[in-house]
Amino acid sequence: VQLVECGGGLVQAGGSLRLSCVAAGSTFSVNTMGWYRQAPGNQRELVAAITSGGSTNYADSVKGRFTISRDNAKNTMYLQMNSLKPEDTAVYYCNAEIRGLAPSWYDYWGQGTQVTVSS
């Protein structure tokens, strides 16, 4: 199973970007999915998460600006980012709890996509 992200880029402050993350492979189930970000010199932090049932939670810094969603049939998660600020600049990583044929859940990470917000 692989997590493949796309949608990062360079945008001016106040602009919008939409990130996507697809879980690709065969014979697996996906539980909670989330977006994390890591800016230079900072620890990786949770941005938003969504359960398989659609329950969401957000970091305080992005509430009201970012929206996380998912399409379970497509094993795809999205992050709509509006009113972007320079402090949102970071590498954004997709994360998912995935179970294959074995009964255990494992954490998977995407390769990361750069989001840069210019002032």
C-alpha cells in the first residue's frame, strides 16, 4: 500500500490550495486518515484528521480555514486550504491507519508535498 499526495505549490497569502492523498494498493482497509505538516526547524504537527465515519478534528491554527474530507469508495482524502497564511508554509504529509490481510493496523505516510505561502 502506498499513499500518494498531490496538490502542493506556491500561493500568495489569502489564496487557496487543495491537497489530495490516495491510498493505492490491493486488499486493504483504511481507518483514520490525517494531514500533518512540518516546517523547517519545527516538529511535525497534526493539521487535521478524519475517521472512516467522517468525524473530524483540526489544529486550532487552521480551524475555520481548512476543511478535511474523504471519499471512502476511492480511498482518497482531501484538504481544502483557504485564507492561507505565510505560517502555513511547510511540507504536508498524508497519514493513514491501514490494515491489509493481517489483523493489525499500521501507520502509513505519504512522501510529502511542499506548500509555500508568500506574503
